[in-house]
Amino acid sequence: MTDTTETLYGIVDCKRNPLADLGFRAQCKSELDRDGALTLENFLVDGAIDTIRDEGLEHQHLAYFTSDSHNIYLKPDDPELPPTHPRNRKVTSSKGCITDDQIPQGSALRALYYARAFQDFLCAILDITDVYEYADPLSSINLHYADEGQELGWHFDNSSFAITLMIQRPERGGTFEYVKDVRNADNGEMNYQLTEQVLNGKTPTKTLAMDAGALVLFRGRNSIHRVTPVAGGHTRILAVLAYNTKPGVSLSESARRTFYGRLG
Ligand SMILES: O=C(O)CCC(=O)C(=O)O
Ligand SMILES: [Fe+2]
């Protein structure tokens, strides 16, 4: 690990994305604060997109596929409320996933994940002092695969931010849709009325366009979001870089069982 941007050479398009530049950081931060999401198209250079995609296709047969019916809070139902209540309504999510231990040691994804220059950029725009890898061997870097018909149903994330890289776009569908600031999880404002309108398709949603090579930083804890069903020939391949704001944190055992089918 070095403190320079050299580790990012051949991975990040540093001309278009000058990660250490204060003006660039300010612009990214204001977009994230305004929209709840920041998209940086052309974040990865073409060579890195190609090698990450090839690694992804090579390891696709290892992916653990899940198809779950779940509520939008990814929590056990509330037995006090009826099944038709937004708290308990069910959506479907289906996707395949490979875990950190299945990503090659020399992968550009790993170099990016651990690069100080990238981590400093994230801290600056997220207003946090540091980022840390997960303590368990599975959760830090994941590759998600969605084939025709697969989707992620509406949900709120438990973590306050997520970082994704689009590696291969599907032919059609697989669109990321969201509604900003529907709830406030920290002060318990659930806003079930607006939540229900979103589930009923009665509220306009925003979408994030992402071409291969785009980085997306998304605050998904209070902004409900989904990925529409993939259509057409190409698998949607997405890298997820997950960090904690404190050291020594593992993803919960129940989440690891659900997402990966194993603990380590
Ligand atoms: O696939 C995506 O673009 C978003 C993934 C997501 O929302 C999640 O993993 O919680
Ligand atoms: Fe999410």
C-alpha cells in the first residue's frame, strides 16, 4: 500500500477522476449530499473493466444463487401488523454472488479497495475519518451476477453507504431505481405512507444510469431502492466494495447465511 495515486495507475482514470483534487472532491460531495447518490461514469479504465469482467466470468460458476421473498427492511416481520402493511409486504430478490475469498489476490478490485488514495477520497466525501475492511473473510469485496429475470426488490440497506462498480451492463433492464430520504432510520421516522406509495408504483422514482466502468456511491439506509429485472443476453455483473467505519466488524451470521450460504 502506498500513499500515492500510483497504485491506481491502470485501474482508475485519474485524469477524469482526480481523487486528491479538492475541487473534484467538493463537487462529488455536493452531488452526493444533494442526490443521495454519486455516479462517476468512466471511473475505471477500459483495461481494468476487461480484466475484472474476465475474472468475473471465469469465477461465475462459483456464485451462490439466492432467490428470496423478503420485506423491504430485510428484517423478520412484525407480527403485530398485517401482511399487507408495508412493514411486512414481500418483494423478491434473486442474484448470484461470489465473495472476497473467491476474488483473486492480484485482482484490480483488491488493489482499488485497499489503495490509500481511494480510501482517502471516500472518507473526504462521506465525511468519515476512516474506512476498514470487514473482519470476516467473505464480505469486503463481492461480485454480484444477475441473469435474465433476476432482480433486487425494493429495500433499505442497513449500512449507511455502499460503493459499487458496474462491470458488465445487461442488454436491457437491471436499472437501479430509488426514492431519496423516504425514512429516517436513526430517529425512527418510518414514513409508511410514502413507503406504501413507492411499493404501489404511485411515486416518481429516480434512476441511475451506469455504463461499464461507472462507480456509484449510494446512501441506501434511508433511500428505498431496487434493481429492475434483467432482460436480454448479458449477465449484469456488479462489484460491491463494502467498508466499515470501525475496525473489527463482521457481517452478521444471519446476513452471511442469507447472502453467501456459508459463514466463512
Ligand atoms: O445492484 C445494485 O446496483 C445495488 C445493490 C444493492 O442495492 C444492495 O446490494 O443492497
Ligand atoms: Fe441495497
